[in-house]
Amino acid sequence: MATEEGTESVSPVDEVMEDIRRELIRRVAAADRDANQDIYDALEDE
């Protein structure tokens, strides 16, 4: 959230939410990679 001085203060809730977003993205990417491993392997072999 921006303050009147123009600096951004980050609340502990914002930090936790950002950590959760990062972890969710990491897990979705890992699940996608696992589900499509044969495609990734085929692309590596090209």
C-alpha cells in the first residue's frame, strides 16, 4: 500500500500472501512438468 510520502509499506499479511503465491506457482509448475514429462523428454531429444 502506498503511503502519502510515496513509499510502499508491506504488511505481514502481504508478505505471507506473496509467499503463498510463489509456492502455489512452484507447485503448479512442478505438477505440469510431471504430468507432461514425456513431452519435455521428447523436446530435449530434438
